[in-house]
Amino acid sequence: MAWYDEAVFYHIYPLGLAGAPKENAYGEPEHRLNTLLPWIDHIRSIGCNAIYIGPLFESVGHGYETTDYKKLDSRLGDNEDLKNFVAECHKKEIRVIFDGVFNHTGRDFFAFKDIKEKREGSQYKDWYCNVNFWGNNEYNDGFSYDNWGGYNLLVKLNQRNPAVKDYICDVIRFWVSEFDVDGIRLDAADVLDFDFMKALRHVANEVKPDFWLMGEVIHGDYSRWVNEGTLHSVTNYQLHKALYSGNNDHNFFEIAHTVKRLYEMGSNNPNGFKLYNFVDNHDVERIYTKLNNKAHFTPVHILLYTLPGIPSLYYGSEFGIEGRKEKFSDDSLRPALNLDDYKNALTDNSFTALIAALGRIRQQSKALSYGDYRELKLMNRQYAFSRNFEGESVVVTVNNDDSDFTMTVPAGNAAEYAGALSGQKVRVENGNICVNVKANSGEIWLPVTDQTASRLSDITPVALHVEDAVKNAVAPATEKAPEKAPGNHDADPKAPEKASHDNSAATKESDPAAAKATATAAVPAAKAPETSEDFERGKIAGLQEAIIAIMEKNGPVTDQMRKDVTDNVYHDSLINWIKSFR
């Protein structure tokens, strides 16, 4: 068991939160990082025990065009400020990981500047990929090179060059010795060389016990990156997409199927394959903006904190703030915030109170960190599962319908369960608990035993104010985009924003009414229910065949995909599945 196995992360984009200028003048240090020190107590108060902060090091603009890996960005301060920030976090028992931008550098990085000056005579000409002195670019360098994402501002490092590999490994050693950092999130890990990552893992094992490597990966089989030889974890974009769209579409099947697929990807081992779970970050829209029904903030976050994986909260989202992705700027996703504006959030903001309760519950229950995953009930709008560890069975129930729902689900060996959010207690009868799950809400049911009595006595019921959230619900497609924070207005044409890694399917917002009309037109209206069981089975088989037929048009259908379809025997969910195709 390592510290990150029980981590609840708080994600900070420091240049945004601290209100730094968008362009670096490379002047005297401005000690903005110190303004984030009061956030440490806030982070602790909402149940987080780890911080992912970055990018931090000297750069031109948004932070991902690194100029100097060993110097805190002068817009944030100096190295003493960063050393002090990490030390203060450690005093409060909060671990810290930095953003490691090792796939590319900025054009002001020393090695690239040397190539510009000495061209073929530079000792660093092989530090970058495909430097071509017969080419040119928009900067009129008189040579061309590979970049990241089509931006020549981000020059791709040649990770197969032993000198580059040794240099980055020394950077990691420096970060540990200088700042006492506890881990690194590897930017753009999905395009990093695997041998390069193996070298980083070797250094991670060397520099500090339980030093954590987490990589930014969007698509693919996550087990390619998460294993004993490369990384400990990766960003779980698959679950991110399922969490918001599964609630928006009233389709818990999407979430459950995603969890099942990822759980199987990790060989059904909850402790050997812990992904970094999130509902928003610095590259994607705020979850409060993404949700069609704002009341779904509650079930979404209950799932974030209880499903297998390591939960992460993006700064400000605990207050329910908005943030819409724009065409040429991510500024609204990375705003400057004044903590004094939220000083009463724990008592006055129902979203903050919920997040704090979830953080406390997560840290009190080992089963939520180490337990296996068992699906107990699955319907379009209701979902229940258990996390089981060393004899403790925690049951989670969520409901994204506008009406309460009563469900009966299997429970563990205890005679009684208590709701960790509400304080309500229910008896176990015939191995089951029968619970009422409130509209657009959920509950985490903990077994009442001698061992759990003390933590259950600390439960303070959380007022979720679902009705207020429902009244404020608006459709994202028709909502006016929020105004940007002062001082973060215009996109810089000379320094384009680092493109979002969120895939188009996950970020595209469609008009709910139009989507409903399209889906209704595509699927014939269902006939009145029949009493014949054979007829019902025939309808289900027909729907399953229709789904497989659509899948076959989109590409090869694997045996596992067919099994997922045939295992689904719920008429309504199959209808919604067909409607989900575009």
C-alpha cells in the first residue's frame, strides 16, 4: 500500500489560479505562488490529501513551452517559493506532484537556442526530432523540426537520444532533491517513447519510496502504460466521458459498461490498476457547465469518489463554478480565483459541503480505496454497486431521475447499514437492504459494526439542496458562454494555447432537443407492452441484433462487444443504446 492508493487529489493550474500574465517578460520574480498558501488549509478541509500542480517551470506563455526545467516560472516566484509551498503541504500531510512536460520544450530552451545560433555545428542538433536544415518554418529559422500538436512553439524532444534521456532523468532527481516532490504527472504521455518512460520509472524507483508516475493518456488500452515497467497510473478519460454523458443521457449503462471494461483491462484487480479519475480539468469544460441538469452534480461526484480509481478535483469545481471551452482560448477553464470570495463555502455552498463530505468518507473507508467492484443493480437512471475489502462491503446507490426511487440490493454481513451522507440507518433483511434513493442524488452505505462505530458517529448529514440546483438547470447548447475572468481575456496569436487532449466525441455538445428528435425519428415508437414473455424476449433479441448491426457498420465487432450487447437484457436500456448512435 502506497500513499497514492488512498489519495484524493486537488488539481491546480497555478498560472491561472494565481492570475499570472499570459506572457512571460522574464523579469524579476513575482511571488504569486505564495498567494496559494492559504489554499492548502482549504484543500485539506474538503478532504483532499494530495495536490497535482503544474505547469510550474519557466516558460513563454501557458506553461507547456518550457524554457528552464530547473527554475520556477518567474511569474510565480523563485525556487524558494516552490520549496516552501511543498514544505507547507507536507506539514499538512498533503503530497505534491508536479507537471512533467518532457515531450517537448519551448523555443527559448537552451538547446534549441544553440541550434538556432550554430545550426549544423550545434552539439544539440540531435536533441530534437527530424531537424532539417533544408527546411524552414513560420519563424524563418532556416530549418524545420517535429512539433507537438502542429504547434512549432512546442519543439519535440528526441527521447531516443541518450543525452536527452539522461538530462530529463537528472531533472527529476533535481526536483526531488530541491523541492521534495512526491511524483510527476507526465504531460502527453500517449506520445512519449516507451523506452523513455521505462527510464523515468527506473529513476522514480530510485529517488524516493512510493514516488508516483502518472501519465496523460486519452485513448487506447491503458494497460500498455500502467504496469510494473512504465507508469503507475494514467488519466482516465474514458470514465470522464462516461460520467457526464451517462448522466446527461440518463444512461447509467454507459458508465457501468465503461467501469466493467476498465476493470477487466486491469485483470479485475482493484489494487494493481488504479486510474486517475476526474470529471473536469484544465483542458476540458467544467462539469457544472457540461451537465444538462445541474442537480446531477451530486450523483456524478458520488460516482467519482466511489468507483475504482483515484479521484481528483479540479480547483474551483467544489464551488460549482462554470467554465466553457472556447475556440482559441482555454482561459475560462483556468480562471484566477480569490479564496476570500469562498470563505463560507463549507457552510453556505451545498456543492462544497458535498465535496467535503465525500472526501471525508473516502479517507475513512479502506474499501473505497482498495475494495473490489461488484455491480448490484443497473437501470437507465439507477445504479448500485459495492466495494468490498477485508470483510467490509460498502454499497453505493445513485439515482439521476427527477423522482425518488426505492431499490433493494444485496448487502454484506452486517446487520445494519448507515448512509454516510444522510446518517439514515437501514436494517439488513434476507441479505439485502431496501433503500430510498432521493431524486438526482445518491448515498454511500457503510456497514454498522463495532469497528465502524467511531467513524459513523462523525457523520454530519449533508443538505444537498437538489431543488435549488434543478431550478437553475439550463441546457449547455443554448446557454450564453460565461464572461472570462479579468486579466485573462484574449488568446495570444503568437503563443497559441496548448490544444486540449479531450477527444471530439467527448467534448462535442449537441442540442438536447435536436438530439431527442433525431433519436426519435431513428427508432420507431414502441408498441404498448405485451403480456407474452416470448414476445418480450423477441423484442429484446431484435434490439440486440439492431445494435450489433450498427456497430458492424462502424467497424469490426469483437466477441467482447457482442457479449456486452447480449448480456444487456433490459428493453429500455437497449432503446437508449440505439438512440446513442449518431
